[in-house]
Amino acid sequence: MKKNILTVVVLLFSILMVVTSCDDSTGTLGNDMMPSPDYVSKESKLYDIHTQSYSAGDSVLARSSMSYLGQFTDPETGTIIKSDFLAQFHCIDDFAFPDSILNNSIISTELRLFVSKFVGDSLATFKISVYPLTKVMNPDADYYTNINPAQYCDTTVEPLTVKWFTLSDLTVDENERNKVGYQNQIVIPLPNEMGIQIWNAWKEHPEYFRNSESWINSGLPGCKGFYFKLESGDGALAYINIAQYNINYRYHEIYREQEVDTTGICQFAMTEEVIQATHFANTNLEQLLADNTCTYLKSPAGLFTLATIPVDQITTTDTINQAKVVFTRYNDKIDHRFRLDIPKYLLMVRLDDYNNRFFENYQLADANRSYLSMFNSTNNTYTFNNISHLLNIMSNELKDGTASPNYNKVLLIPVEPTFESSTASTKNLVKLCHDFSMTSARLVGGKDPVKLEIIYSRFTK
């Protein structure tokens, strides 16, 4: 019996040794039986991108449904921006005055500018002069922020009217100003003869009011539009989203089966169907351009950042898995109640593409030659996660001899994108324009290069 038990123990011990031996050896069994495969190795390298501030020259495409009026001094940089604008006014198709207007009852004619928002002090005092445009603005032309208003009106003669104003109109009751939805307004009285002449013309020539084109070319007072010229003032800049050319009149209305006198308004409005062109002028930018401790972004029509990518140093024999660059914003030097906003979106676009009418041709960031980045307020950065396609395009141009002198230069431009939702979780970029809001930012750069991180992959035996 003891012999049998001993035999069983020996047998179990032998089986255990065999199993253990198999476990130890199967880890390398495949390598012993198969030839050595290729392995992929990854490597990360950093390259220096040199940056500098770049002047927009006060000249960017003025394609915006908003107009701007005022002057504001940036409390941090001391730069000054001044803006005034030219605007046409839309005539609805087959416009008509009410038949019930009383004889000689055009009671006033005016312009109203509605302020959707503003930067600065709402009680800063400004003076504007209003001139009628004498030349029709071409609806098919591109207009820029350095437009010369003197090409479209005669500013050497007396203006139609002069208006002193503050953005917060204290003549309006405080309770009215505090109502939800109330907008600050700049009301500019015009000579009432203008409204009377337009009403009389409608009775004799209704064809003048068939559409905006007929109206603009009719020769009637103000039909071509107006130039709102800023004469003096500093401390605020207004965003004008609505402007109206109003003719106020009295007419008969049936109310509770009785005929009563009441007032009405005939409106010609500033809309996207007609042209608005804001004229911007920046001063004191030279000191920022000369500052090599950082680079600057300023909108509207102010400063971009120019970056030079060291394409000739980048290895392209290995596969580029990712090419990432992060632009870090410096915090403001001062804490001021009127400090400017930070640009929300930046476009990275090749300098040559920008000069080749990128915005004029309605181009979009395609993640190939141009890229869009949103400001990250948590990290204080703009991140372009993978510009590998752009690097390959630049490298190929260098290799095949088609590279221009600016082949490796890109601009960082504050922009205003328009998105539309394709699904509940995705948005498609459908429009891209210069950012015309008042923004400013200092970026790490200048004498201190920005780092471009590239992750390569290569096959090794």
C-alpha cells in the first residue's frame, strides 16, 4: 500500500515538472520558430519656430454686417484705434408709403444707430458729422478697412448735420434704459426737407422704390448712403448692428371704428443686401512691432503674428505621426476695467495664401494648408494639434524647387468663424472672416522661439 502511494506521488511530481517546464519555454517559442519581424519605433523631436509681430497695415477685407464708430485707447499698450463708417440703406421691394398720410405731415427725418455692444466708457463724449455719399459704392467690389471716404463724398463742404453724443443716452428715462432688450441708440436729426422730397418723389415716381438698386440710383436725398465721420472724442468704440434712415409722418388710422391721427415711420435700413464699410485707423503700433520680447495680436485691422517654420531642418524620411505647436499667451500687465478681450479664434494660414486673397475667395481652414484654433482659457494657449500636412507640403516644395521665398512662413490671424451643426455633436465651418471686435493678446515668442514638437515613427529590424 505504501509503495502504491509513493508511486502516485512520484507520478504527480513528474507531471507538475512537465507543465512548469512548458510554461517557462512557451514565452519565446514563437521567436524561436519564426524569423524576426519588423518593429516600429517612435521618436519625439523639438524644433524652434521663430515669431515676430506683423502689421496688417490697417487694411483687411471689410466684410462684416457690423459697423464701428468711436475711438479707444488701449490702457495696456497705449495704442489707439479710431473708426467711422460708410453705409448704404436697403429699400424693400415695391416700397410704398401709406395712402392715408395727411397732406404736408412729414414731421421729421432722422438717422438712428443702434449699439449692440461697446468697449470703454458709455459716458465718453463724441462728435460726428454726417455727409451724403455722392458716388455709388459698387456692390461687386471688395472694400478694405483703409478705405478713403473722400472718394465717395465731399468732406470739404458743410455736413448735413453734426451730432454730439454719448453711447448711454441719459435723455432716455432710466427705467426705459434698464428694460430687457433695450439697445442704446444714437439719434441724428436730418433736415426734414429730405423726407418731404422723398415722399413727393414716391407719389410721382414709384419706380424709384422698386428695389434697392432703383433706390440707390434714384438721385433722391441720401439714396446712395451716408458717411458717419468721427470728428472728436476718445474712450469708447461702439458696435453698430442696426442703422435706420427714418421718415416720420402722421396718418389716419381706424381705431375702434373711429378715424384717429397717429404717427408712423418709413424705414430704410442698413442690411447685408447693401454695403457697409468701416474705416479703421491704428496708431502707436510701431512700439509693439519693435518689441522682441513677445509677439502681439490686435484686432481689428491691427497686428498678426508671423511664424517661420524650420522646414529645412525637419527630417521627412521618417513618417511624421504628429506635429504640434502651442502658442502661449502672457497675462495682462495691468488690471483695468476697460481692458480688451482676448481673441477667441486664431487662423494659421500660409503667408502666400493670405496674400493670394484667402478671405476674398471665401476660403476656409481646411486642416491641410490652414488651421483653426480656439483659445483655451484654462491653459492660456492656442494649440494647433497636427500640422503635419502643412509640413509635408512645404517640404515637397523645397525638394522640387517650387518653394517661394515665403514658403515656410505662416500668419496667426484673429478670426470670426461661423459654424452650422450637421449633427447634435458636430459643427461644420461655413464662413470665416477677420475678427472686427476689439481684442488684444501678447504671445510667447520674439527672441524666445516657440517649440514645434514632431513625433516620428520608423521601422527597424
